Amino acid sequence: MTEYLLNDLGWSDHFARQCDPEDSDTPARLLEVMRDHVIGLTETGQVSLVTPDSTGLYAVGDWVLHDGTKVSKRLDRQTEIARRAAGPQAARQLIAANVDTLAIVTSCNDDFNVARLERYLAMATQAGCLPLVVLTKADQSDDPESYAKAAARLSPLLTAITLNAKDTEDADRLAPWCGAGQTLALVGSSGVGKTTLQNHLTGITALTQDIREDDAKGRHTTTARALRPTRAGGWLIDTPGMRELALSDAAEGIEAVFADVTDLIPQCRFNDCAHESEPGCAVQAAIADGTLDPGRLERWKKLMREDQFNSESVAEARARFRKLGKMYKGGKARAKAKRGDGLPD
Ligand SMILES: Nc1nc2c(ncn2[C@@H]2O[C@H](COP(=O)(O)OP(=O)(O)OP(=O)(O)O)[C@@H](O)[C@H]2O)c(=O)[nH]1
Ligand SMILES: [Zn+2]
């Protein structure tokens, strides 16, 4: 059985500080989250664990303490990638935890879209992950560096690299972001080369990585582990949710990514300035003197509207759900009273 050191699994002081030296429970990093249990990786191998609360509160990549059969504590995350979940109980749905670097994958062709990059950047910033822009299909472009430059202009926080995902030496340039103790996740549109890169980084194709498991009826079902070891000694997180992330509750991330716009706002004369035609608007003044790209203002407004819409919908959905819950409870209580087996309280 493969043995790991905690540090190789991504353990750090951040997690060590949360442990009581008296506690005999040991750490495990979650490889997978199922409906009724989680699968963790420890220094000596895999363990299947039950949780004291809903497994929906756990994410792939989480660190937990356990006694060999059950989780006693989930450790505070260093980073957290979440999205707005569909359905009436719309809450934040956890996608992954403790991802160090979020690789935003796009290609040196029509897929390259500044607004989309900014959206992913805001998401990475909100999650606390280091953003890395990976520009694939460099081999099919006459001027791949122009794409890297356009991406690098978006934020001083990001690194942009161009490569041919099908070339093994090129793909190896991602190794520093998924070396020992490092966790990487890839996001981006369909067809940009995420699978090609992942297969290379893990050295295994998704198909052969499937693991056979017995389901409740004793049949074999195949599931792919979501936290996969990389050839460089680190980890790659690939969950279905990772592939279609939408922006919600990312106001802080947007603010950081659009600091060139948001830093100007306190200088606007009016507190509620809409940065359109108000007198004394510092944002419009920066556009007028050429220090701010008007496209940045428009894209910032659009992302803020989108984030507000998504975040409000979550709050609204919660309110609706609470109301429904009350109605349902009230109905049951009345029915009980009618049957004469108790009075509503
Ligand atoms: N020439 C060239 N082809 C590439 C490159 N990256 C990906 N491809 C090809 O583009 C196609 C799509 O690549 P995938 O790796 O399946 O893309 P994906 O992002 O995983 O797409 P989804 O699975 O739909 O999310 C495949 O035929 C790849 O071989 C690249 O850098 N250069
Ligand atoms: Zn203004």
C-alpha cells in the first residue's frame, strides 16, 4: 500500500494549529464525498468514514480528524470553491476544498474571452486560490504570446502560460503547481484541453482510473476518485461541479479583480454614484483622461449585476423554502388535531 507523509497530502501549519495534541484522532484528506459516507486518505492508506452530520457539509480536499471509522472534526479550510446549487433549497454547494491553485484553462483562439477570464479570476480570488491562466493550443496560433499578454494585463495576481496540451514536455510545465503537497484544479469551457492536461498530469486516463465499488444492492458501480495523485507528487481535483462553475456570492473576489475600478469609487462625489453621468464621478473622470479602459467599467458592472442576481436568488430561495416548511408543518399539525391525536403547539 502506498504510504504518504501528511505534508505530501497537503497538510500545513494552518491545519496543525487546529489540532489538540491530546486528541488521539488522526487526520485524513477527503478523496471523495458520497451520500452517506466519505472516503479519506491517511498516511497509511484509504479509510471509509461516517460523518456526524450531513456529508453535504464536506468537500473533496477537506481535512478531517477521525478515529478510523468516523469523523470527529472537520478542519477549517484554507480555500473553498462553492457554487449556487439548483433547486428550491438553493444554498451554496461545495465543489472543492483546499485547492491551492485554480488553473483557468482557455485556448489561443476564439475561446479566449476577457470577460470570462475576469469571471473565473473573481471566483479564484473569492475562493482564496492562486489563479493561473493556462492558454492551450499555442501550437495552432501564429501569436500565442499576444494572448498571454492580454491575460496578464487583467490582474497583477495572475500568471499566464501558453502551451500545447498534447505535448508532454509542455504539459509538464504545470508540474510546479501540482508538486508535493500542492493541489491544483482546472476550470474552463468544454474542448479547451482540460482532460488532455489532466490525463497527462496524473499519468492515467480517466477511464482506467475508475474504481470499482459495491453499491447497496451488491452490484459493481464505477466511480472516479475526485482527488487524484499527480505524477509530480501532488494532487488534482476533478469533480463534475468543477466543470460548470457560475458566479455567486463573489463580491469580494470581483472587487479585488477590478481594483482599478473599485479603488476609484471612494473618490466619487456621491455615495450612491452609478458611475454614469453623475457630476464628480471619479470613474468617468479616469475614463475621460484615458487611465481606465471603459470596457473594464462595463464588465465590472455586468459581473456585479450577475453576482447580485445569483446571491439574491439564493436568499430568496431560502426564504421561500422556510415559508413552505412552515406551511407544511402547520398543515400536518392541523391534520393531527383533526384526527384527535394531539393539539398543534
Ligand atoms: N493541437 C492542440 N490540440 C489540443 C490542445 N489541447 C486540447 N487539444 C485537443 O482538443 C480536443 C479537446 O480536448 P479535451 O482535453 O477533451 O478538452 P476538455 O477541456 O477536457 O473538454 P471537456 O471534456 O468537454 O470539458 C481534443 O481533441 C484535444 O486533443 C492543444 O494545446 N493543442
Ligand atoms: Zn462614480
